[in-house]
Amino acid sequence: MMKSLGEKLRILRQRQGLSQAQLSNMLGVNQTYIGKMERDEKTPNLAMLVKIADVFKICLDKLVRDELDLK
């Protein structure tokens, strides 16, 4: 079953033990933006996707495709 980008982001954040506020500081965005991305209410642009991939040390391809194993 494919996970949405928001679901992946939430799982990655929680696995790192980060709060939405901590992740928002790392990405230079407002905390509400993180929540909206996790709920799939906002779609990040390419620059933000690159930042997210960098923060979690995964390749962009794995973030946007359904190849990221988050079982």
C-alpha cells in the first residue's frame, strides 16, 4: 500500500524523535506548515523536498516514490 508523502514525513519525523517544531526549525518553515504537509493539505515544492531528504539523510527519489520502507 502506498504511503502519502505526508505519512512518510510524519513517520520519518517521529522515528528521529523530532517534534513538528524542531523539524520546522531545521527546515526554516513555520510549524503549521509541517502539520499541513503531514496531513497532505500542502504539497512541498522541490526545494523543500530536497531539504527534507537532506534532514533525514535519504535520497529524494526514495522520499517521493513508494520505495521508502517504513514498516
